[in-house]
Amino acid sequence: MSAKILVVDDEESLQVLIQEILRREGYEVALASDGKEGLVAFYGWKPDLVVLDLMMPRMDGWQVLERIREVSETPVIILSALGQKHQVVQGLHEGADDYVIKPFHTDELLARVKAALRKAKPADATDAYQDSNLTLDFSNHQVYLRGDKVDLSPQEFRLLGALVKYPGQVLTTERLLDQCWGAGEGAGDSLRVYIGYLRKKLQDNPRNPELIETVREFGYRYRPPSG
């Protein structure tokens, strides 16, 4: 069954273009012209992925993203003309899975869509990770640090999951980007941002990382506690 993608954008010509691009790839597409219409479609249609503009009438994309993240981990790709670095970082911090800046190349958008859908596939229900410090329940997307639940965004969870599946092993930046973001300009910045988020949530002193170690000019590794 083809994936269902909801496109929320107030620019009609762009809606039609994105719809055509996605339908050619076999996706089922629904359109919404503002934030409120988008939320109605999201709740009723239950898409597998949302492509979301930020600057829209009635309810902007920031508000839509917030409402979606209150109830769902459905992948959201922001598609916006707001392209300054702090705006991209804000979008990722607020829970978007990816951020594409207008104007965009169709191949890039398709690559981001495919990557987001691929990362959203549920893990094996029996799949879990545990050491003396950290527990990850992949089937329920839950994380516990020394027995206390830690709230992670979907993207934070994917990144941590990729690291702990290979404890003690250095994972290259390229490998982590492919597993958690897919290829794309600016993804390297996203990886560094999310490594910082995880350190703040999982470590007492994020500036002296012990669990998630940076291996300069190569990548990152998760170092489980000894014993």
C-alpha cells in the first residue's frame, strides 16, 4: 500500500507541483491550504508524512507542528522560504524531522520524503537495548535513564537508537546522516544540533560527554558504562 502524504501550503501552484511530483512516485496525496485545514486533514486522514509550510493564514506552520507533536510522531518535513540557520534549527528543535528551504530541487524533496518515510518504519517489537545506565524500548519509543523516563523527540530517539545499536563502535557522520536524515545539504548541522540535545538530556555535564563521544573528523560513538 502506498504511503499517504499530506501537503499543507497556501500557495496553490506549489501545492499542485508537489502533488504531481509525489503522485508520480506512487504516493497518495492530500492537500490543505492553511494550518487549520491541515490539522483537520491530519486528524481525519492520518497521513504517513506531512509536508508543512510555515507562513500560512489562520494558523501558521509552527502552531500546526506543535499540535501534531502533541499527539503523534508522524514524520514532518518543513518546506519554507524561511531559510536562516536559526530558523532551521528552531524547526528541528520544535520536532520537525527535516527542513527543506524554498526554492527547492524536486530530486532533493523526493530524497527527503523517502528518507523520512524509511526512518519512520517501526522497529521489531522485540527490539530493545539496555545497559546499567540506559534503556531503550524501540517498539514503544521510550527511553529510561537510570530508571527515570526521558522525553525525546522522534528525531532524537532515532539518533540515539542508531548509536546504541552499535555500543562502543564509532559510526561515521555519513552513516548517521543516512540512517537518521538521508542525504541533503545542511544535514551535518542537524546532526551536531541533535547530538547536543541528547547530551543535555542524558548527561550531567554535556560539555564533558561520557556517553556520546565525538571522534574528531570521523563521527560519534555511544560508550556504555563499564560493568
